[in-house]
Amino acid sequence: MSTPAADGFRMPAEWSPHERTWMAWPGPNPTFDDPGDLAAARAAWASVARAVRRFEPVTVVCGPGQAADARALLGEGIDTVERDLDDAWMRDIGPTFLTDGRELAAVDWTFNGWGAQGWARWEHDAKIAAYVADLADARTYASKLVNEGGAIHVDGEGTVLLTETVQLGPERNPHWTREQVEAEIHAHLGTRKAIWLPRGLTADYPPHGFGTLGHVDIVAAFARPGVVVAHHQPDPAHPDHEVTKEVIGILRSATDARGRALEVVEVPAPTVLETDGHWADYSYINHYLCNGGVVLCAFDDPRDETAAGIFRRLFPERTVTLVDARTIFAGGGGIHCITQQQPRVPATGTVR
């Protein structure tokens, strides 16, 4: 059976031009089981959608009968479609888009509710990647690997970041070896070098609520080939102080697919250490790059502007927009987690 890489497809870096951004609309589910929490989540998702729409088209997938109410919050110029949903994390339930420079393709990973966690529902979400890929007229490749979009980050030149507690975790792929996982990842992303991090942030694991068991996109992300932004927790009172120290050390000693030693740009965590009685995992790494813009998590924290300054220096040609992400983090993710880019391909440009 053919694979994307064998057919000439690869996942472009996030800073490559986009055709549009895909999102999913929060609906009643265990993540937002209180009407007040659901209303706050919808307002937060809408804020992100509007911020992204300044730079590129946005399509929001809504549950049946929810599109009209969604449009009232989203405002003008944002497209909506309706489809059965369980949750609202498009990065993870949506397709991973690919291109060969002429045609659009997509990976439909196997989705099992972030490791079949007790609070998760995924009967409908497991079908969203194929649905979105079809709307985008993308050639779709199904993978048997249990994986999510927030669990990978690529540089567009052959390198991918992964975490051992996700792709190698018993909750997702108990019978896969590291070599098998790498082979499947490379075959579907067009990469050839994997850099493995041992784990994610502390609050991403039980008993801290709605976690992913270690997604990489809250810990580290490529800013350009050879350059990685990494979460740094400077306060030794927080367990992520040691976690991020280890992660940064691994990244500094790593080389990418082209043999370059990585330059690591440390981004300090917000000053908040706890939320709702748990360790906070507030992170500026969970940002989203769109055409001409950086949509950056904000936390009403003194370090918001510090982080914004770092990203302005990294992306001087882009406009940095801060959006309050505390409500999104309360649900288990951030701005990157609720967005999914569709790369621009000359042969495409319409959504059915």
C-alpha cells in the first residue's frame, strides 16, 4: 500500500503559506459540562478565530444545529459547517495536511481520545479528520498509528519532534516499537529524523484534569529550520523546572535532519504556578503561526510581554497578537491545540 512520502508528499512547516485554518466549536461535553464553562469556552474559541481571520480564512466545524449561534459569536467573515462532534480540539481530531507542491493530501491518524482517557469521548471526533480532508478536497491516507496533531511538530526539512509518553505510551500504541513508530511517522509526514523528548509538562498528566499525556506542542516547537522555541520554567518550586531543564538539554544536544545543531530559544513560563489546586501548564509555546501573524497565548501575566517580545524578534515580518488563553488551558490545551492549518497549494484553493 502506498504512503504519502512514497507518493512525494510531506508536511510543510507551519510558517509556510496557508490556504485556511480549521477549528471546531465547543459543544456540551465532559470538558465543558457546566453552562458557564461552555459559554466561556465559546467566547475564547471565537476570540482565537477572529484573531486568525485577520490573516487568513477560517472554517469552524460546529455540532448539528449550532452553526447559527456560533456565527453570532464568531462575527462576519468566518465560515461554518455542521458535523457531529465530541470535543473541540481541531489540532488533534483534524487531519494533518500534506502537499507535494501541486496537490493537497492529508493524514487521518487513528484517534482514541488522547489515550482512551476516562473523561474523553471520541465516537464522532474519530471521523472528523476524514470529513475535513474531504471538504478540502485532499487525498487522504489513513494511518493505524494512534496519534494527534499536537503530538508532532516539523521543520519542513525532514525533522519531527515527538514525545515518548505519547506515541510510545501504552495508552495509544502498546505494541509498537520506537522503530515502528518512527517508520510510520516518516512515511506519513515525509520526515527522516525524529527527535524524541521523554515527556511533556506535569499538568498534562493525571490527576491534573484534561491532559494529553505529553503533547510536544506545549513544550517545544520549530520557529524556523534549525531553531526551536522551548518552554522554560524558571521557578524551582514547580516540577516543570526539572522537566524543562531536561528537555532543553536534549534539544541543545540534538541535530536536525540536515545535521545542524539546534539553536534553542528559551521562553519563560508565566509567573502563575498553580490553577484550581493543580500545577499550571501555562505556556507560550502553544502559539499558532498564520499568514503574516503569530497568535500567542496570553495569561494576564507579567511575562506576556516578555514572550511577545521574543516572538517579535523571531518573526519580525509577522504581527504578534496576544489572546487570553486561560479558559482554553482550563479545558486541557491552548491556541495551537484548537487550530489546524491547511497549506496553500496552487492546484487547490476552494472548500466544498
